[in-house]
Amino acid sequence: MGRKAVIDLGTNTFHLLIVEPAGPSLHAVHKERVYVKLGADGIQTLSSAAMERGVQTLSEFARKLKDFDVEAYRAIGTAALRTASNSAEFLARVNQQTGLHVEVISPEREASLISDGIKMDVPLDQLHLSLMLDIGGGSVESIFHRYDKYLEADSYPVGVAVLHGLFHHSDPLHPTEGKAIRDHLMTYYAPLIEKYRSEKPVLIGASGSFEVLDDYFSQQNPWAFSDVLDVCHEIISMDRRAREAHPAIPSERVGYIVMACALIVFILEEFQVPEVWYTPFALKEGVLAGWYPGRKLILDPV
């Protein structure tokens, strides 16, 4: 069996992961992340500049597939490409200029792949009730399990790029903006809060913005509710200059990390979350789980 690759076209970030099987394991031979910010100018219509950034990045990814002798790949588009009125134009340009075929998946399929990826890393059979949270630029996937039994998944258009465009007009975030964000989130999450709050689900944060929290903590997860809350409030209170100077916040996440933290605080408080798990596994790893069932993925490139 040769090398395979997954390309994840997110609203904010494009990812490339190339793996090869080695006995009972999978080894990453190349992984790459580019902050394309496809939805930076809005996800209803992709801007010309955003599309150009996307095409250029995918041209480079296509070259990497050849350089690493990849025998099969999947390129997957999510919220921005589901929503944008001109996504067909973008996808046609990608195919014409790079040769890549991108499949745009439904919210339900996206949630399923994220769930499959997280299961490769987190011991769900030890968690009485869990809420997997994948914070994207355009949408947020919320997936519930009771132990390892799937309960439901919901996808809401409240990703960090969307929230930023709607509410983040002051720096640091003004309290009135913070309240507006909570009110907006409640319009989507109220039924889930009523359904699951009393059981206090454990939060599982998948990659993305949760990587910043992982850099904050010296201890391995799970992290205590109060510790995560303190870090998120600290980030929310920072202005842009303070975020740019902070060693745990990558320059590419300076713009949207406040919205991510506002969302995490909302989830923690409204669902009465007792602890938080972090995993770097999500959609890409879910694709691999379908290709290579039962294999352990080792993410550090060889």
C-alpha cells in the first residue's frame, strides 16, 4: 500500500496531510497548514483575492502530491464552499489550474468525519457524555456521544470568521459585543443546552483554535473548567498588540482567536462543562480512519 493524502479546504485554513502505512500504524510523511483565509471577506461570496490565495495554495499542494508519490487523495471543502454563491467558479479554477478535484461535503458528513477522527485519539468509552467541538471559520460542528455511542451532531454558521465579521468591531472586545455574541449563539444552541446541560458533558476541542489553549497549558489534558475559562477571559481582554506579542498565539490566529474564546466560554458556562480534552485529530484523520480502519496514526512526520 502506497502513500495517501487528505486536503482539507477550511474557511480559514487549508491543510495537507500525507501518510503511509507501516505495520499496524500510519505515519505522517508530510503535513502542512496554510492560512488561506478563504472567507476573510465573507463566505456568501468569495473575493477574487481569496480565490487567488486558494488556487495558489492548492497548486503547491498538488505539486507536493507528486513530490511525495501519493497514489490517492481526497480534497474536501466545507462551510465556505457550501455557502459561497461563486464556489462553483472557484472549484472550476482549482481543477483547471491544479488538476485537483474537490468534493464539497454536507454538514452531516463533515460532522461524521470529525467524529471518526477524534475517536482515533480520545477514549470516548471513559466519558459518560461528551461534546466534540470543531470550531471552523464558517461553521462550528457540535457532536454528542454517550460513551462511544453517537447521539447527534449539529452544524451552525457561527464560525470565527462569521462571528468576527458580525461582532468584533472594538479592540479589545467591548462588553456589549460580548453580550451580542452570547445572544446570537443562544439562538442556535438553546435546544441543545436544555437537552444536555444537566448532564454536564465533557468538552472535546478538536485542533484549530484549541491548539492555542494547548500551548498555554504545561499539563496534558484533560484541563479543568476553571483553568480554560481563565485563559479564554485573558485572551478576550487583550487588544491586538497584546495578542501579537503573546508567545502562545500564532500570528495567523491573532485576528480570530478572540471569537474562538468567546465561543468556548459560552459553551463552558452554558453546558456546565466540568473539564476539557484537546485533540489534534479532526476531519483529515476521519478520512484516514475510513481508509485504514483500526490503525494508529502517528502525526509527527518521519
